[in-house]
Amino acid sequence: MWIQPVDAMTQRERQLTKQMQKLKQQELDKQNTPSASSVKDDKLAKAQKEKLPQVQMSLTIPARKDKQ
């Protein structure tokens, strides 16, 4: 098995990586944040959340051309 060495990330790649990590952390924070104080409001929030469509983000960074 051969693993090709890779160059360090460009500034843009670092930006995109940090942005993705930030978005993932925000999503985790939303899931872990307690809802409204009453049980009734909590049930309503869950019902509304279940009705929302699921959205997924896919980011493809094209390979850089070799510098020769």
C-alpha cells in the first residue's frame, strides 16, 4: 500500500476546515441546549423539530495541481 505525501493546507483550505468545524460545533450545541422550561413547551419543540427536513452539507475541495 502506498500513501502519497501531501502538501500543507493552503490558507483557504484552513479557512474552510475551521468553518466546517465551527458549523458542526454549533449543531452539537443546538442539540445539547435544554429546551423551554416546561414539559409542554419541550414536547412542542420536539414536534416542530421532527417536522423539519434534514439538511446535509457536502464540501468538496478539488486536488491541487502539482507544482513542477
